[in-house]
Amino acid sequence: MNRFNGNLNKEYGKRLMDFGFNGRRFEIRCTDHSLERFKERNLDVNVSLGDIVSLGKERLYEMGRNGSDVAIINVVKNQSTIVTFESEKNETQIRIRTIIGRSNIYVKTGTRIFKLQDYKGGF
């Protein structure tokens, strides 16, 4: 059960990327304030975008259905991305909550963790 089902805020932040698989549309979004903070800290948003897409179609579908909180840890780039999946009908919004400039991070209980050890990320 998706805890966000029916409450999708289509005006949240700035759309960074959108793509689709078999009729399901995905949007990756982030607030302008967060983007400014990431830039100040020399964190690469493009690496985070690549890391999100690298989860693959099946995981993206499943996390969208469940409204998951996810930590994607890119060991090679020493960068971690925390996202929340929210869905409504055939749309899934992936909200970047934060980007952390290290791969050794604390993750709150209930957050799914995906560790990318060989993938460099980015576009």
C-alpha cells in the first residue's frame, strides 16, 4: 500500500528529469533550495540522477507502488542520495530529499538501502 497514493503534489520543487516505462511516467524532482545547497557543497546531482535510474525498471515500479524511502549509496563516487517515491495512477514522483558527500551514512529505520559498488553514475 502506497502511503502517498492520491496525494501526489505535482508542483513539488523543480523537475530534473522524467522518463517512462510501459505507460508509467516517472519524474525526479528536488527543491530549488536543496539544489543550491548541493551546489555549495560540490555534490553532483547528475550522479544522483544516474544512480536513481540505475535501480532499474522493476525496482522503480515496486518502490513507486509502495511509496518507499530509499538510500542509494554510490561507493565509487562516495556520494549517497536519499529519495522518497510517491505515486498516483500511472505517475511516480521521485523526490530527492538530500545528497550526502560520503558513502558511510546512517539510515533511519524503514529506509531501503541500495549500495552501488561498481557503478560510477551520472550522464
